[in-house]
Amino acid sequence: MAGKESVRQTVPDATLIVNESPLSRELSLGTTGEVSAPRPRLRVKKLPPERRRRKINVALEPAWYRRLILRLKEDPQFLRSTVQSAFVLLCIWIGFEFYLFMQWGMSAGTEPFVTRPPGVEGFLPISALISLKYWMLTGMINVIHPSGLFILLAIVATGVLLKKAFCGWLCPIGTLSESLWMAGQKLFGRNMRVTPWLDYPLRSLKYLLLVFFLYAIWQMDTAALKYFIESPYNKVADIKMYLFFAELSTFALWTVLILAGLSVVIKNFWCRYLCPYGALLGALSWFSPLKITRTKETCIDCELCTKACPSSIKVHKVGRVWSDECMSCMRCVEACPVIDTLQMRTSKTAEAVPPWVFGTLVAGVFVAITGMAMLTGHWQNNISREEYAKRFQELDAPVYQHFQGNVAPYGPHD
Ligand code: SF4
Ligand code: SF4
């Protein structure tokens, strides 16, 4: 989750840092453990006092609600933490409702009935991609997992408009990943840095996974897409997913534990190397008009932005951050000590988008698209309570299995 680094970065003094030594650089920037190898001499330009970015003292506000509003407006990481927490709470609520629904289904109806929360379809990305292609080919929104399609559309829209802001502001797995590396940093004083010769091939893994899924879906024609969407397997895909995690095999448990362990020592291990959603958003982020933009004329080359970046992007070297790993987390913007030097912009000359506006856009795009699905009746699926009760009793039947990505053959009455 977003928050302050365990060691705060020190804003360079206007008179202090000119042609400093590597040692004085370590002292002046603080040490997060990311920079350990001997580095070339850093030449930080003089920062005129009138160009220094001042932080507003929120504590001076007497009323608590004004303090809260001011902090949300002035502190990008507080705002991001708030949005992330709200989204995590929403996912926990969805998970709890789905748990109650499962209790009803698995008890053959002896437990009280709770409506299945449609938001759970956000965790069925393959089904959603298939729905997306079916919608693009036929113009029809499937009635089995309609909310999954709209959640995917909302995620894609954030990627096209706001880079990988979904990963940095909304995704519960991204929030968990961030919490884990921050915990690792607190625990060990630093996170491990993967050397570039290993980092680049590892980063391509998520693209290979994405290409694998996209290629499999690309090969499906309209009839095959319809056959998958209406299959008994797809109708209970969310239930199967729940059972997979509720009855985790030893192999799956070890996989989860190893991934969690790696996420503690390496920043965003899952998101950076393995998440196909991250790959999709990384590719789409190239189209985003909004990018972190550096004004070279006022930059003092202090490298605080690069040091703050959890994605190891050399922000201080570029005019615009095009990297597919940028999650729009705004840590670099917050770290920059110079007024109007590092900002989210559509171009180098365009007006800057303040972090609070950006955060509102991220949440707004997501809420607008999913809200539209709710308002137009494309949120709940058309599987009745009676049909679910019947299917819960048949979950182990061959017709609910799939083999190497293909659903089992089924008939009109399955
Ligand atoms: S470049 Fe800035 S916004 Fe992008 S990931 Fe790095 S710190 Fe976050
Ligand atoms: S853009 Fe980066 S290098 Fe330039 S002043 Fe801001 S923090 Fe320092």
C-alpha cells in the first residue's frame, strides 16, 4: 500500500550539493538499499529558494474534515492509500458476500441464501477476455458473466487513458504486492534489486503469458466463443475459482507462499514479472496521453525521483516516462523538490494534472464504466437461484471440467 518510504528522502539544500562525492550523495539522499554499487559523481544543480517546493502544514487547519480534505489534495500518497484501501475493502466485502453465497450452495440450501456478488467476475480474466472478443464480433453482451466484461473494459480504459494507474491505485493484488515489499523494506532495511540482465527476460514472462492467452482466444471463432460462454464450466467458473483457493493443493499453497516471499524481498515481484493483466496494461499504457513529464530546464538533477520510483525507472534521465512499468503512483512527483518540474501532463507544454485530479480520474473512470453496467442492467447475470442450487449439486460431473483450455462437451440440457 502507498505510504512513506521507511527512510525519507532528503530534499537537497539550495547551497549544499554541488559536485558532491558518492559518500555525501548517500548521506544527502538517504539510503533505501536500492543503490549500493559505486556510482559516478552526482552533479546536483543549485536550487534557488523560490523554486523549492514547500509542503503545506496540514496540522494548522483547525477542523478535522478540512485537514482531511487538504491532506487528500496535497499528499498524493495519502490520497492513493485512501483509494487503495477503499478498493481493498470493496473486494473484501465482495469476498465475504461470495463466501456466504458459497455456504448456501455447498450446504444444499440449508444455509440462508445470499445473492452472488457480480463483482466476483473481476477475478475471471480469461472469461472476460472471451466475452470481450464475443462482444466485439457480435455486439452482444453475454449474460453469464456480464460484469466481468465491464470490469475488464474499465481496466482497459484506465490503461489507455491513465497508464498503469489501475495497478498503482486500484488493483488489490497490486496493493498487496506493495504492502509486502514495504514490509520487506522495514524488515531488512532494503529490497533486493534484480540485475538488468535478469530483470529484462523476467519482465518479458508476463508478456509471454499474455500472448499465450490472447493467441488462444484469437483462434476462437464466434461459435467457439459462444460455446465457451454458455458452457456449464463457464457458468460455475467463479465457484470453481473459490473452491480452488478454499481447498488449495500443497503445490498451489507452496506456489503462493513462494510468490509472497519473493514479493517481500523484490519490489512488485508478481506485478513486474508474472501478471498478464500488468502486461496488457503496460502495452496499452503506450497510448496514454498522460505521462510523468520532466521539465529539463528547471530540473536540478538530484535523482530523488529515480530513487523514489518502485519500478526502477530512471526518471531523472527522461523527458517523458514511456516505460511500460510506470504505475502512475506519483512517488517520483512527490519526491521532486523543485516546483513544477515533475508532473503528470499530456505533453511537455500542456497544463499539469494535479495528483488529486489524477486520482479522481482513476477512480472516476472505473466507477463510471461499472456504474453504467449497473444502470443498463448488465451487472447481474441471468442464472437463477434454482439453477445455481442444481449446479452446486453437480460440480464434480465431467461436464464442469475443462481440458487444456477446452471446455467439456455439453448438451442443450446441461
Ligand atoms: S515513474 Fe513515477 S509514477 Fe511511474 S512508477 Fe516510477 S515513481 Fe511511480
Ligand atoms: S525531476 Fe528528478 S532529478 Fe529533476 S529535480 Fe525533480 S527529482 Fe530531481
